[in-house]
Amino acid sequence: MNADAFIAIDWGTTNRRIFRIENGVAQAFERDAKGILAISSGGFEKEICLIRDRHGKLPLVLAGMIGSNRGWIDAGYIPCPADIEALAAAAVFPERDIAVIPGVSVTHGSRGDVMRGEEVQLLGAFAAGWVPGSAFLCQPGTHSKWATIERGALRDFTTSMTGEMFGLLKSHALIGSEMQGDVDDDPAFQAGVAASADKDLLAELFGVRAAAILGLRAPREGASYVSGLLIGGDCRARLPLPGQTVHLLADSLFARLYSRAIDMVGGKAIPVDSEKAFVAGISEIRKNMK
């Protein structure tokens, strides 16, 4: 086995991604739904043994919610500005050959923000040369991250609950029964992005029910329309300058939706492969821990 080989895990709340990396390249990959909430108390050591049984008795570098106060060990947070070297220096070692990467925090007066796992991808995109030393980035998801990198360091970021809000509305709101159909970059989604310009989100959301009752919108368009409202509003709030470039760390559906919304609100999206960015970031962090 290559001496530089190791196992990296992007271990989130509901999912995890496991990579066996050699010389900065992922040689094996698996994704499953065994996020931290799926692991019983005291079960992380067993999971790590099972992973090593599949991928080899290699050192591990763990990022994401595994390092939170609800994960295996609380690795804390380092404040912005944060770079690869700072993350490596603050790594926590629950065992000799297992490193847990800290999260990153930022404060503005009484408002604070935190991230875990996304910092590896954001800084990895810079380390790999896919974004310049000063750049604006977006990583969409349940909790979408909008981040600024300056001189190769994560300088500032904002988290928006875009994906979680969509899920809450669909599962628990009155309009949830109207949120039918698949979400995609379709006319209904684009209509939602356009409607988000009215800056009256609460009224627009209730209008989803009214439109269904009055026959103003075709059945099975509700989910795409609401997604467009939320993502459009998110993008408008983050892109005050026309023509702003956004490096978009997303794959498949999120890449299509956010690229369309960013374009419609006057920005320019440049796609970046989020999995490759994670591999690049975690590999650089490990190099700096030696």
C-alpha cells in the first residue's frame, strides 16, 4: 500500500462520503446514509473498524459533523480568517492515526455563523487552483453556504436554511399538499425565481395554495415553483452586485438549479466539482499535519 495513502471521511448529519486517497487522488469511494444521527452512542469506533476492514488499515482524516458536540468528538471551531494550515494545526487526535478537523466560525456583532465540512471543500477548491485566491463561492444544500475567500483564506461566510425550509414547508405547512411534482430547472422553477424579485416571500408562499385552488398553476408544478422562490430569494440576498461571479460547488440537480437562479438574478456561475474539491482540501490538510 502506498505510504501516502489514507482514508478521508466527509461525515455529515444524515450522510457520509468515504474516500481512500493515494497521492491526492481518490482510488475508492462510497456514499451511504450513515450520518452521525444513524450511529448509536459509542458506535463510532465500531464504524471506523468496519471502514478499515473494507479499505485497509490506514490513517483516517475525518471532517464534518463527526467533529461536533453531537458526533464522536468535539473538535471545536477556529475563527475566520481560516486557511488550510490553520485547520491542520487545530486538528484533534482521538487516536494516534485518526485526525478530526475542526469547524470554522465567524461573528458579526450579535450574529454568529458556523460550518463543519464545507470548509474543506471551499479551501480545497482554492488549493487545487479551481478558484482564484480571492473569490466568492456557494455550496448549496440543506444549509447553503455562501463564502468569501481572500488571499487563500476563508474570510467570511453566511449560512441560509434554503433546503431545510423547503423540506419543512413540504412536510408541515398548509401549502405542503400543493408542493407536488419533481423539482428541476423547468418553467415553474424559473417562474419562482422571477417571483422572488417581489421580496414578499411570505405572501408568495401562501399564493401557492391560492393558485392551486383557483386553477392558476398546473398540478405538479408546486414543488418546482416553491424551490424557485426559496433559491431565487437566497441568491438575490447574496448577489447585490450585477455580474458577480460565483464559484458553485454543487453536483447534478443543485448545480442546475443554482446556476439558473444565479444567472436570472444577474450573476455568473462557474461550476466546481464538490467531491474533487473535498479530496483536494483534505489531502492538503493532511500534508500540513505532518
